[in-house]
Amino acid sequence: MGLSFLQHAYMNEVLAYSPGAASLFGVVAPNSGNQKILVKYGTPEQHEKWLQPLTNGTMQSGFSMTEPDNPGSDPRSITTRAELDGDEWVINGHKWFTSNGYAADFYIVMCRTADADGSGAANDKMTQIIVPKDTPGVNIVRGVPVWGRSSSHCEIIYDNVRVPKENQLGRTGTGHQAAQDRLGAGRVYHCMNSIGSMWRAFDLMIERLMTREVHGGEKLESKQFMQGFIAESYIDIQSARLMTIDCAEKMESGADPRADISAIKIFVPAAYHRVVDRAIQVWGAAGVSGDLPLASMYQGARTLRLADGPDEVHKILIAKLVLRRYHAGEAWDFGN
């Protein structure tokens, strides 16, 4: 599209105002994150075979990293194994929450390609490999129910799955770095998506406050409790938006954004949750019905506190980065 990273982030905010818009324009996860990985790590042949159809909307993709028996917050714990047999990778493992699992034409699978206790750095033992969904040995067990409803986040068993060696993305051992590249940008996009949805929830709340009559004809907007809701949601949205834009600007400039990425990953979903919660409270029973997008927003906001790393992991990272600076005799520069 010719957009810069920051422009792409703004676009996510605009599209997220309307449920379904991101999917309509082809920039919804996991396709958008997979496109980023294919652009950076893919070969020209992979671009032609996988990236171009994915961008054109004629293919769908899934991202297969999380495992039921290993902590999702530590991708280095992955046990799904890929071993070379001649010119083929042979993949065996158990994944779940493989996003877009049913609709995908292919998955990008995070595999261990070196022993955990073998030589080399801990972060150099993973490789991402493209696996077409119709490959023999790809067994979709189920769509994992989420919030009590069926979903397209699939549990998959890879049983002696064979794919050509040229399906690997980047050189062998770059899978962990590729995941970080994907997730870093993805966290900004998730946050801007959240802000767009917060904007919609805020507008819905104001609409209700200005039109709903209670207690003999008084509008809800005249009640101080409701005015407090307006102020608190305004603060949450503005704070979340400015934090995320500042983080995106740092990423685009090449500055170190790690603390900022973790900070927005913690703050924005929590703010999103609060904004939607207030809107639901104002709408009453209608707020939890299927007539409005608020109920699905509420569930999505809570889920984001787990997706791409739980809050607690990001808090630990922020603390480590700050303490490292002070132990080096420096201070944290909040101005840059």
C-alpha cells in the first residue's frame, strides 16, 4: 500500500471503529502479521506463491505458535519439532489457538529446529515454516471454544508433516527473531485497533446519555455520575492514544521501543476494558445484548490482556529495562 508504519497504525485505528472493516480491507490478524513476516523473511518465490495471494485476498493464513503444554509467554519453550530429512522438513507437534485455523490456506508454524540444551544461543533454535493446510499429517482437532462460543482458533496436531525445505522463512534459527518482529508491530496495531473500538464505544455512550430520559424526563447526561463516566473515558482514550502513537513514532525512527511496547500492551487493553464497561453500564441490558457491539468489545478487551504476552510478563520486562539503566549509573529519560 505504500504506507509507513505510523500511517498503517493510524489506518488500524480508523478501520477498528467499524466491526468487520479490517477484515473487509484485508488487514486483520493473523494475515497482517504474516504478511509482515513474509515481506521481511520470505524469498521472491515465497512472495509470489504466498504473499501476493494473501495481500490480494485470494488466500487466507494462520499463525501456529502457541502450545497447550508450554507457556505461551515464552516462545523458547516450544517443543514442536522440525527435522530435516533430505530436502524436506518433517514436523511433529501439538499446537492450539492457531488463529484463523479453519479458513487458512496455509499456516506459518513455529518449530524447534535445534535441541534446547544444544550449542548456540537460546534464541537461535527456532524456525518458522510455511505449511499448507491440506498437507498430509495436518490434523485439526477442533476450534477451541472462547468465552463459551465456538471459534476459529484451532487445536492442531502435526503428525509427520512433510514440507519442502524452501518453505522455511529466513535462515534456520531466525524463528524467534521473526516472532518478535511480528509481535512488536502487532502489539501497536492491536492497541490502535483497541483505540478505534474505544472511540466507537465512547460515541455510543454519549449517544445514550444525550437521548435516554429517566426520572420524569431528565436526560442521563445531566447526572453527575454519568458526567464522571464521560471524563474518565475521555482520559482513558486520550492517554492510550498518545502512548501508542509515541511508541509507534519510536519504532518508525529506529529508537528502542521495548519499554513502550510493553507499556501500551498493559495500559491500552485495560483502558479499553474500562471504556467499554462504562458504555455497557450506560446502555443497561442493551449493552450486553447482540444489538450493540459492546459485548464483543468487552470480551475482546479482556482477551487482549493475555494475547501476545500476559500483563505480568510485560511488567517484568519494563522493570528490568528501567533497573538496567539505573544500575549502569544512568537515569530513565522520559523526554525521549
